[in-house]
Amino acid sequence: MNKLIQGLPVFQARPKPALFALIGTVLLLCFSNAMAQAGSKESKKFLDYSQDARDSLTDARSELESTVALYNMLIAGEAKKPESTYKKLVKALEKSEKVAEKTGDRVKKMQKQADKVFNAWAEGLESFENESLKELGMQRMDASKQRYDGMIERMTLTGEAYHPLVSSLNDQVKMMGFDLSPAAMSALQGPAQELNGMADELFARIDAVLDEEQKDEVAITGQSDELADQSDAPADQSDGPDDQSE
């Protein structure tokens, strides 16, 4: 019996390429899930900063609208006590400028957080050995970066459009400080008309930006939730009876 066994050919177990591929896929999925969870958290931080910036921009719009209203009261001669209204106007203008600066600071935080998100994302993709998955990840990252950049750019450009109006208003308020007479207010009718046109354009622009920012936030939130759901999903994704019940 032993001789028969000794005579049989000996087959040595060899590692199968499919097994290595399976192990590699599992490790890649584990890494991807970890990266997805981290990416989701960083994205949510960005959205927090974005919400803060939108809140500041909303406040800036409200403050500036109130400031322009006080200015128009003086120009139209509707202020019962011009000196008192003028003092309110000066304070309102100062507050508007501070709120605008606050908005700018919050937009800078958005930029820093976006840089952190995509630096980490790019670093994670570099560790991928599967070129197809790596390319897919890069395409998704580029699409997300384009959305983030668009949000930041809109807020930045709106802030830049804010300054010419505030600068013109500041000059006219200074001029009012020398003379609040009806004749002086009448002389400012031309500049006042131009200033109100700038204000209307800016307010419309702010409203449009806030609307677009909200839409992009919804899109990013959906993506973050999708990434989180993928990281929490069970490993077995095969179709079962429940999947075919419809």
C-alpha cells in the first residue's frame, strides 16, 4: 500500500492568481471604506464652514440693505431728524463693513478645508495599485473639486462685488457729514441713483449665490452620505431573494 502511495505523482499546492486578486480586492475595499469615512467627515467640515459663510453673507446683505435705506432717507429728505439719522447711518455702515470682513474670513476657512479634503483624497488615491479604480477615483475627485471650487469662487467674487458699493457709500456718507442741507442732498441725486443701481445688482447677485450654494451643499451632502453608506454596507453584495422580489 505504501509502495502504491509512493508511486503516485505528488501534486504541490500552488498559489492561485485568483486568490491573490481576491485578497487584493478585499484590502483595497477596506482601504477605500476607511478613506470614504475620512472623506465624509472632512466634507462635512467643509459644509459647516460653507454654512457659516452663507450665514455671514446673509447678515451682510441685511446690514447693507438697512444701511442703504438710511442713506436713501437722507437723500429723499424723509428723515425727521437728519443729524440723528446720519449718526445711525455711520454706525450701520461700520457694522456692514465688519460683517463683510467676517464673511471673507469664513470663505478663507472654506478654501483651507477644501485644500485639506483634496490633498488627503489625492494622497489616498496614490496608494491604489489597481489603475482602473485609481482612474475612477481621480475622475470622481476632479468632479468634486470642481464643485467645491465653484462654491468658493462664487462667494469670493460676491465679496469683491460688495466692496465697490461700500466704497462709494463710504465716500458719500463722508460728504454728507459736511452738509446735510436739502441742497446738498439734491446734489447727490445722481450718485445716489448710481449707488442704488449697484445695490440692486448686488442684492440680486447675493440671492442667486445663496441659492446656488444651497444646491451645491445638497449635492455634496448626498455624495457624503453615499460614501458613508458604502463604508457601512455589508461585504456581500450578491443579489438575493429580496433583490429580485420587485
